Amino acid sequence: MTRVKRGTLSVKKRRKILKYTKGYRWGRKSKVRAAHEALIHAWTHAFQGRKQKKRDYRRLWTTKINAAVRLEGMKYSTFIKALKDKDIQLDRKILADLAEHEPATFKALLKSLS
């Protein structure tokens, strides 16, 4: 059987790892073993962060809606219940945007629920 030289593939693999860790601090940008370890952790946190971002935005929207609704003397929970009862299908992102940037429209929405 003929001999297979794998030097080029190994070098490509190492270069690819080091390309991903460009900009990291200390030896994690230049030493392959440290770079590989750093990437494993970084990608794990990145995956978790993408999931967490969705939770954080939903909490922010809820807070914005709650603040706007309380100015009009209503609770957040009763507001959401009233929306569901009237079959108004606006999601929290849109409601928060209305509360922040279009307060007159948001007040009109609240009046229609009362």
C-alpha cells in the first residue's frame, strides 16, 4: 500500500482554527491547542446567547408595555387578557413599539379595550 502524506490537511485544519480565533487574547489566538479550547467554549456560549437574546427581548417588551399601561391605570395582565378577549392579535414586540413611539395610538387601543 502506498504511503499517504497528510501534512497539508493538518496544516489546513490548524489554520482554520486559528482563523476563527483571530482577535482573541494571549495564546488563544496563536497556539492551536489553546485556540481549539477557546473555540469550544466560545461557540457554546454563542449558542446559549442566541437563545437568551429572545428571552431578554420578550422581557423588555413586557416591561415597556407594563409601564405604558400603568400610566393609564391598568395592569399588564388585565391588558393582555382584554386583548385576547377582543381577539386583537398584536404581539408584544408591536405593542411595545406602539407604547414607546406612538403613545396616541396606544392610548386609542387602550380606550377601545375599556
